[in-house]
Amino acid sequence: MTRRHLLATTALIIGTLGLWQLASGGWIYAKAALAKNLITEAWTETLSTGIRVKPWPWADTWPVAKLRFPTHKRDITVLAGAQGTTLAFGAGHLDGTAKPGALGNSVIAGHRDTSFTLLGDLKPGDPVSVQNDEGFWYSYRVTGSSVVDSRKNWYPPEPAANESMLTLVTCWPLDAITPGGPMRYLIFAEEREW
């Protein structure tokens, strides 16, 4: 094999590997876009039928609410459960906390670099709306934020009797290079009449 053939073969191999890497990266984004569309369709069907609809047959979660951040022009469909398999597809409602829009504290978690990228931009007074699985909308206002250590026993605050609040949770720091870590950033929002 001549030097010219060796260089051409090497270039072909490197080019093929590069295309394979690009295709692999593109596939991740394609799956994410498809999942988002399927989740949105499942939410729409849930609202129209009143029946819990999974976004795909083998899903272990389903849409339970929709968050709306009017100031940031962003809607986020909330899935049942806040385990890692759910959070890979979007924000998740923490089991054992109040249903979104109901009395009590509804805790919703999401990844800081995907579904909850906007949490760092929320300020006290910002509006947040929640649509429950019956289609009713509830209005909240951001009241504050906090950073907690998940290794310690911390509990979401309880609202006063006959009040509703949201606690939105993501990893801290918001700009961390390494994923995971024990610190969590919390946004608190209380229901308000507009």
C-alpha cells in the first residue's frame, strides 16, 4: 500500500467515525423531540378524555399537569414521578406531595440543563400557572428561593391551611460542569388571585 492510499484510507476512516458520531448525537436530539411531541399529545388526550394516557405504550409515567411561565414564554408538561427515568423526559411531580393545583405543597423536579433551565431566571413576583389533569388553571407568584443539601433531612415547606403552593426543584449550582451533586435549588410559589 502506498503512502497515498494509506492517507486516503485513514481520512476515510476518520471521516466515517466523525459522521457516525454526528449521527449518534443527532439521534439523541431526534429522540428528545419525538418524546416531547408524544408527551404533549398524551397530555392533550388526557385532558379531552379524562383518562390517564401514557406517551408511549411501555412508558412508566404519564402527564399529570402543565406548568406555564408567562414571563419567559415557556410551557412544561409535568410527568408523574420524580425518579431519574422520568426526569430524562421532562419535569416530574414528586410522589406523596399535593397534586398540582390542589391544597398543600406540590413539589415538581426537573434537570437544571433541560426542563428547568429557566429556574435561575425566576424572580419574586414572577407569575407561574399550573393546569391540572381536569384542565383547570391555577395562578401562582414566585415568593422566593433557597439552596438545600439533599443529604440532610429537609422537607418542603407546608403552606398555611387551605392554601396551595408549588416548590420547583433542580440541581445546584445551576452552571455546574459535573452532573449530580447533593445540593438542590428550590423555587417557592404561592397561589394568588389575579
